[in-house]
Amino acid sequence: MKALKNILVVVDKPKHEQGALRRALSLQAQTGATLHLKSFIYHAHVSSGNAFTTSQRSSIRRDLMGQRHDWLMTQCNAASDTGEITREVVWASDIAAWVANYVTKHPQDLVIKAVNHTESLIHTPLDWEMLRTCPGPLLLCAGLPQKTKPRILAAIDMNNNKGKQKKLNKKVLAAAAYFAKLNAAELHCVYTVEISEVLRDLGIIEPRSHAREVKARIMPELEMFLEPYGVPASRIHMPVGKVGRTVSKVASKVQAQLLVLGTSGRSGVGALVLGNSAEKVLQKSHCEVLAMKL
């Protein structure tokens, strides 16, 4: 992953805790990147319908955007001066589409959006839509406190480590290594060994012995693949089971601050490298998620 120079920040609504802005300012202090803050606002009854005249709609919209701009300036003024910041209030109903279009025209090194933080991380439909459509690296941050011994977990797919898949695996690892260096964190890697339930139920394979065979075959290739990133064997995790469940368990076990995974250029949740289990990974994850695009 190249050094962060331009970061697009989807600013939280005023009533929220501003986790995206805090995370962006922290990264700016570490990297000197320029932050491009976008605060989104939209009211359907102002944009359409017969409740207001065209002139009234324009006036109300102007007033609302002016109030939001004043608020955004206050947020920026309260932050320490760590680097260049641009600010824009955007009137848009489809945030994901606006971000995708903006990043296509103005490539960003990173896009940051906050997720709700309760007992677990709650991913909204907007989070999923941005995962599908954002053409650049997307960091779903949680506003969690920094750990004294941070760990970064890279989730890769070794089932077909060739061509585009190999390129995406390298992108995931490079991004994970970049953030590990940035935070003086340990870099871990997880690859799930999945067992076919159909073959198991038919008695064609014995799950435990098959898992041992797969691990023995994959481990040398995996160690060689990870060698440039300085990941020792003790930090390579090869759990057996469903991807959604095992990746989140490993992330919890190692107390990962950040989980890095890959997405393809296709649309839909199934486009995530972790497959259709990606939704479970995100739902069960208690750490930040960085999605790298092929």
C-alpha cells in the first residue's frame, strides 16, 4: 500500500461521536495526509413534493447547508492543527453513489467511515453499499481506544493464489503491513481451511485428517508468500471451519485492532474475497475493518 496522502472522510452526523473524524485526524498526525471532509445532508420533503415552492426549497436547503457548514467548521477548529483539511457540505440522498463517483474522479488513498459502536459493531446498509461500490480502500472504523500492543490481522484466500487472487492477497498483506508499521503493531495472517460438508456427510473425507493434509500442503506455500512481510509461523493462523465464524474468532483471539480483507471488482456481498460469509465476519467482528479493492 502506498503512503497515505489523500483521505476522504465521510463525517458522522452531528448527533454522533465523530469517530471517523477522530480516526482521520489520528492518521493525519501519523502520515501528514490531506483530509477531505464531506458532511452529507438531505431532506426528502425539501427536495421534492408540493409542501414548498421552488424558491422556498432553495432557501431552506441553503439555510440547512449553511448551518451544517458552520458546525463542520467548529469541529475542525476544535481539532489540533495536524495538516491540511478541506471541508464540504454535500446535499445527497445516496451517499455511497456520491462517494463512488467522487473517488473515481478524484482517487483517494483511503476512505474512512465510522460504524456504530455498542457491544458489537453495527454495520448499516450504507456500510454494505460502500463495501460494494467504493473503488478505493475503505476503512470502517469503530472509535475504539488504541491498544497498548496493537495487532493487525490480514485475511487471505489461498484456495487459488494465482492471477487476480494472488494480486489481491498481496494488496491485503501490503495494506496490513503498512498499518502495522504505522502503529508499531504485530502483523498476523489468517487463512481458513474449509471442509466440504457434502463430502464429509458422504464419508468421502474424514474432516480431521483432511484438515491436517491441507495444512501440511498449504503451510510451506503460505510461509513463502508471507516471508516478505515478516510474518513468522507463530502468527499464521489456519483455523478449520466456516470463514465467517473462524476469521472473527481469530480476530478476537489475537485481539486485533484492525482486520484487513479484500474485495473484488464485482458487485454484491458475495464479491468479498471471504465469500458469502463476509457478512458474518463483519457482524461478528469487534475491530475495525479495512477493505482493499482488486
